[in-house]
Amino acid sequence: MALSLSVLGVLLGIILGALPGVSSTMSLAVLLPISFSMSPAHAMMFLLGIFSASVYGGSISAILINIPGTPGAIITQMDGYPMARNGRAGEALTYALFASTFGGVLGWMMLVVCAPLVADAALHFQSPEYAAVTFFGLTMLAYATPGSTFKALVAGVFGLLLATVGLDGITDVARFNFGSDGLLAGISIIPVAVGIFGLAEVLRNIESGGLKFEVIRRIERLIPPWKEMRPLWPMAVRGSIIGALVGAIPAAGSAIGVTVAYAQEKRMSKSPERYGTGIPEGVVAPESSNNACVGGALIPMMTLGIPGDSMTAVLIGALLIHGLRPGPALFTDRLDFVAIVYVALLFAILLTLVFGLIGVRYIASILHAPKNVLMTGIAILCVVGSYAVRNSVFDVVVMITFGAIGWLMHRVEIPAAPVVFGLILGPLLEENVRRALIVNGDWSIFFTRPISATLIGIAVLALLYPAIRDLLSRRKS
């Protein structure tokens, strides 16, 4: 049963990840409610299959139609699509698949080795350290989100405000429920995530009238010559290490990892002018980094309860629904579940390799799926999934509301992911700040403890860095 759910998750992940206009986060958010009736172990097999495979799936549309299916595939298209136009589509897909597998395995190894160490250290954290880690994660989110840092901060603060709705976690006093019984328990993460990542994308596709693109149909030679593949292994190692390290930074996400990996290889190359013209190096570097980010992003999620990216933010919602609270206690109280996560992710990586090799010649046909049928199906899943959380029509209303909010945010170029991050991290930040102040009486406790002071200092410097950089550049000119 568990293996069949992993197979199903991987197949759905590859297919949905490959479709333009359907992001990895959207795929995970709209399919998440299917896991509610499963055991936690089966749910992780299913969801991690979607998570890992959809990251690879994003490279398919990037290579064949020059439209990245996921944010991490933005860099892949720069060399993948020119390769496809030069008659090397099959080779480009295979390079992406092997690089994805290699990066995924290295990221998995980092998760297995580093997560217990981080969890052990986190067990010694007290309220000031937890508050500082949460503040650091929120700051990194604003800094790492593409576009305006100010707009990302606005979205994050909006998420924090949403987290204050409902009963106060310490005094049990109702806050900002406006007389509504539905808001007494707070705003559920799942309807918000499904609305912002799922329904909002449907509305965007309806507004744009669907994407117009030309699919590269000729997929001939699949396995590149060994003499071409052999020199790429060191590059795959470097890209994977960069991806895993960047992925482990709270809220950093894969887009930063792939950009750094690509830029690093271009800088090291003896002929950097070839990058962007359709060379295998331009596919291997970002794809190895992209999939290594998966294992890296799970480290802060599992050990600290802080999302590594938008997809792990959705996974945190899944764990909470199944009665599991991510954090260091998982590694002491539920070591069996931690082992299941390790196995589920490794299965997902290997199954993605198998299905990628078997179905690579037929992948292009996925891109011809009727968009109106697809978007209708996703909208139905959004409604049914939101209702299934608590069998509540109120949650459906919340989902539709945040679908509209997500669409409006896109119109004014405000990123949506920080809202979900703020909603998840808000209770953690508020609870630990208040506990620290109750126990110690003043704010100095956050600056007299080494770990909390260091994290707060780094976070403040990250926020001030853009202003300092602009000031220095103006002074220089």
C-alpha cells in the first residue's frame, strides 16, 4: 500500500510539475486533502512523492516549451530549451533527470546526517532561541523572495496578523473573531494555502486566457555519449552541495540555489560565453541544485518547525492535520516517523528516475492536456479539499476568499508565499516571545543569550543590506 501511494504521488508530481501554469506548491496544496484519510506514514509516502517528483517535472516544460513548470526550473530553460531546438531534447531531458536524481540523493544524505544533529541542538533551545530562529526565518523569507523586499515584508506581516485571529494561546481570550464562531479556532493553514496557491492560479489562468506555446515534439536520442557525461559529475556534485546548503536556510527556496549554482559554474568555466546557447552544463548545474534543495528544505521543517520553502510550508500543514508537530521533539518521541520520512523521500527520488527513463519519450504529450478541463478539475479539488479539513463550509469560504486575495496580490506584484509563512510562524513567534518576557521580565534576554543575539543580528543585517548596498554604491559613484 505504501509503495503504491509513493508511485501514485511520483506520477502525479511529474505530470503536474510538467504542466505550465501548475506550480509544485499548487500541486502539493490541491492534492494534500487526499491524504487526510491516510495514516501519517502513508500520507508522507504520497506527499513526498509529489514534492520530489514535481521539482523534476518542472524541468520538462522548461526544456520542451521554454516555460518553467516550477520556480527552480527558471535557470534550466536558459540552456535546456536551446538544446531542444537544436534537436537534442531527449538528451536535455536525460541530463536533467540524472542531475535531479544525483542532487536529490545528495540532499537526502544531508537530511539524514544533519537533521538529527540540528534536532539535538534544538532540544537545548529555550523561548528566546526559538523566537530568534522564527524571526530569522521570517526575515530570510523577505530577503530571499524574488522582487521587492518591502512587498515581501508586507505579505509576511499580513500572515502574522492572520495568525492572531482566534483564541489567545496563553490566556484563551478570543481575538479578532468579529463574533464569528468559525474564527474562534483560528484561520486554518490548509484552506489558506489551497486558496493562495491553488485557486489563485486557476483565476490567473482564466484571466490570461491560457498559455500559448509551441511544444518541441522530436525527442530522439535519449542517452548522451559517456564522454560528454563524464566531465559533468564534478559539476553535479558542486551544484548539489550548493542546493542542499541553500535549501537548509529557512525560507530560502530553490530559486536562489539554482541561480547560485549556475552563476558559479559559469564563473569557473573556461568559455562562459557558451552558457545560454544550449550546453549540457547549463542543465546539469541548476537541476542538481534544484533537487538537492528538497532534502535541504526538510531540515529546518523537521527539526525547528520552520518551512524551508513554500512546499514545506504546505507539508507543515499536513503534519499538523495528522496530529504531528514538526520540531526537535519528533526526533525523540516519533523516531519511527522520522525514519518513514527518510524512506519516503529516497523512494520518491528513485521512482522519479525510473518513471523518467521509461516515460521520457511520451512526456511531451502531457503538455497537450486541455487547460480548461485541467483548471476545472483543480478548482473542484480546491473546494472539496478545503471542505474535507473539518467538514466545514466555512473553510471553503476561507479558501475562496484567499484565492481572490492571492489573485489580487499577484496583480499588484506582492508575493503570496510570505502570507502562509507568517500564518505558520506567527503562533510560534508570539508564544515564545511572550514566554521569554514572562519568565525574564524584559527584552534584554534576547540580546544576552549568544544564539538568539547572533540570529537576530544576522536577520537585522540581512534587512539592512539592500539599503547599505545602495548607499555605498551612491557614495562610490
